[in-house]
Amino acid sequence: MADGYPMKDAENILIRPADGGVMIAVKVVPGSSRDKVAGALGDCLKITTSAAPEKGRANAAVAKILAKALGVSPKDVTLVSSRTSPRKEFHIRDLSAAQARAALAD
């Protein structure tokens, strides 16, 4: 769900099955005015955070935002690639691709 509104283009986001859950492609925009799921950007889920992009603060904030949007515990969300790049992949444990898309579309 993008900022409280259903996300029309959730089907374009790269969400693929992975060991015990799914991988989701995310584009992170740190240093923003608000923490939110901003919608789809190409094949990524765009997430903005007010956290600074230093010492992993933005990555931790994005994991929490993603967990809330998907209705899972933050401990089920793990950053698996690109700690310093704006484009990242997160692993969400015990969630199917269909469940992830449904959560984002609601």
C-alpha cells in the first residue's frame, strides 16, 4: 500500500520466491521528509525514509517500513544485497509472492 492508498502497479514490482519466503526489489530514498511506501518505480518498490544514509540507519528504517506495509514482523525482513546502493533486495521470511502483492495492493 502506497502511503495509505492501494497501489495500482504492484504487479510490476520484482517479487520472486526465495528460500523460505520472497525477495523484493526496493529503491530507497533516504533523507526524505517522511517514512512511507511511495509506490512502484519501474520494477522496484519505492520507499522513502527520513533516516540518514549512514551507518545502516536508512536500511534499518526501510526494513521496518517494509515489514509494516507487508504485515509481517520486522525480524522477518532482511537486507540481502546492496547495503550502500539505493537499489536493494530484501528477503521476507514466510511470505509468498501472492501474499506480498496482495498486501501492497490493499
